Amino acid sequence: MERLDRVTVPPPDTAATSAARQAGLGAYLRAFRARHGDIGSTPPTGSRERRAALVLATAAAGLAVPATVSRLTGPAFGVPLLLLAFAAAGLALWRALRSPGRTPEAGAGLRPAEYVYLYERGLVCPGPGGTARAVPWQAVTAMHQDVTRTGADGRYTGTHYAYRLLTGDGHGVAVGGFLNEETVPRPADSQIRELAQIVLDETVRRALPPAVTTLEAGGRVAFGEIAVDGRGIALPSGTAAWERVRLCEWRGDGLVVVRTAGAGRWAREAKDIPDFPVFWTLVKELFPEAREVRR
């Protein structure tokens, strides 16, 4: 199925090409099957949620008519009319909530929110109505990764990949997808894993060199509420020298745990630590005892 995905993504349209050109993203490289959405943006007036609310309000008003008829004429006439009104309201709600239909540009039934384009210097996320958003790598101020394995009845069902690329002021774009890694065992056969690796590589390329420069100059590098430098690690509860760190591990459930003598215990999910690949690279360099525990 993943191999078939490669041919179902439509080529960049005029909007995507224009957005890439205006943002200076360079040459087009390839397309990926991946979901995406804006972060921190206000939903448009015509969103599905607003349409659904309007339908529900209209349905509530419309159902009052057959209910009144039922009271006045009896159930023999009012109940069928009420059922008809319920059916009409249900159909209208379904049409309001369903995803936009297939368009000529959407290739094999894909919607714009289900694929992204990779260029030399960033991504382009197609939007509805012939729109597109460019995300230059250089504009990304922080990346949050969330890779979660899911299961049912004790059996693995798949892995969710989600990456939030922040571009300042709480705005940005989220990209991701779902994959059963048992049925698609090779990374080369998985588009979402390929895209995930690109996002990780670009994050390291963007954020690691300046972080190393800061450390070498004796400075401190912050990752949200936690910071590291050559002398130790700064936690919300206090700062501890590296020799006072007793435990630093990244667990299989995504939790990062730090225990120190003096500053206590600190635990956060990796997805809440900005630029986590850079953070973990620095921690392993400054505290070689740091370990990954994959249970």
C-alpha cells in the first residue's frame, strides 16, 4: 500500500508552485502521503464545525414543526412527519461533516490535507480551494515530535507519527501519519517514516550547530523549561551539576526522566521538549550515562 501511495499524490499545482517560489524553497523534490494542518490558526468561517452547528440549529427549529403537528393531529400523522424530519436533519448533518469531495486535482481521491510536497529548502502544504502554504526550514523555530505505538487487547495495531513545526508566535504546521510497522517493516517502504527522518535531519541541521557553539562558548542552551550547559542541567526545581545526575533516560513510552541529587526528579514526555533530537544529542554528549529504554 505504501508503494502505491507514491503514485496517488498529484503533482504540485499552480498554488503550490507559486508558494514555493515566493518562499525561495528551490527545486521540487517529491511528494509524500502525510496529513497536515495549521497550528494556532483560527478556523475559517466555512469550517465543517461551523456548518454542523448551523445544521443542528436549523434542525432543532425544523423538528419543532412536526412535533407541534403531532400534538395537534395525533401520532398517526405527526410521527411519520417527525421521522421524515429526523431523516432530513441526519442527512444534512452528514453532508456538513463529511470531508470535501474528490476534485480533479486530488489524484486518486486524496484531499489536499493528506499530502505534502518536499522542496530543497522546505515543505509546501496544499490547502482547500487551490491554496498552499510554504514552510521554509529556516523559518522553523522549534519542532515537537510525537511517535506513539498503539494497540488493542495487548496487540500492536500501528504507530502514529506527528511532528509540529513552529514558526513563531505559537503558529506553524503539523504533519504526520499512521503506519503499521509490522506490515511495512522496511523504512524505505514507508513514506511517513521517510518524511519523519527528513524532519528530524532538518531539525538537527538547523538547531544543533548553534547549540554546540553556545556550549563551547560557555553558554546555556534551553529546551522549554529545561536547559543544559557544560556544567550541569537546569530543571524547574533547581540546577544540578552533571556529576550529581543519578539517572537520565528516554523510555519506550516517550517519557524522559531525570533524577539528580539535590534537584529531585523531573519527567516530561519527549513530545513536550522542543527540538528533542538536539536535546537528546547534547545530553548524551554531556552525560554519557544517559540511556534509551525501549520496553
